[in-house]
Amino acid sequence: MPDTTRHVTMNPPDDNNAIALCNSADLVERGEAVPFDVVYCGRTSRGFAIRFDNRVYAYLNQCSHVPMEMDYQPNRFFDSSGSWLMCATHGAMYRAETGHCIGGPCRGGLIKIALTERDGVVHWHTGPNLQPLEF
Ligand code: FES
């Protein structure tokens, strides 16, 4: 299957563009996501971070079918099996570890946001089209 994930950062994440997101314990295996605000391509958007198979991942909260948020209840993205990320609107399904579409009306994959986890803290990483929300 071709890689349809739209990666935001082209280089491996480094500490210079790391923004603290949450404590590691806040991301429960296949549990609720931790949401965060970002500016993606100049627009205020939301991202979400999850833990799957004891690794952390984050994506823009935007379905590839229609650009709308995907959670069926706040911060809930996993389907009932806990295996896939699912869009609540029309049921597009995505692979948790890559964001690749695996079923439903997707038009490509999710937009991946780089995360790192170290010393009990999870950080997300900015990129050319991905910046923190300024207050
Ligand atoms: S908007 Fe997500 S499946 Fe249609």
C-alpha cells in the first residue's frame, strides 16, 4: 500500500522545535487522546496525541475525506476494537501508528505531527507548516 500519510516535518525532530504537550502518564494505551492547538498552514487547528502499542503518535484532527474533526466524543478516536482510528462522521478508518487510510471514504492519510517522549514528558514538534498557537 502506498504511503499516503502527509508528513508535516521532513527532518527528524530535534529539541529546538519541541513543545511540551503532556506527561507520559496522560496518554493511556488506546485510551483518550490529548488534544492540542496548532497553526497548520496559517490556520488554527487542533491536533491529538494517542498511545498505541506503547508508542506515542499525533495527528492533525482533520479527516482526509472532508476536512472536519474526527472524534465521536471529545478526545475519543479509537474504534470499539481499540485497533484503528475512526472518523465519527462517515466512518473513515486510519492506522494508529501511521495515519494511513485502511477503509472507508478516506482521501489519503492523516497529517502526522512528530512527537517525542523522554523522561516522562511528551513533546510535539513544530515544522515549516506547523506552528504553535500564539496568545
Ligand atoms: S468526514 Fe471523515 S469520513 Fe467523512
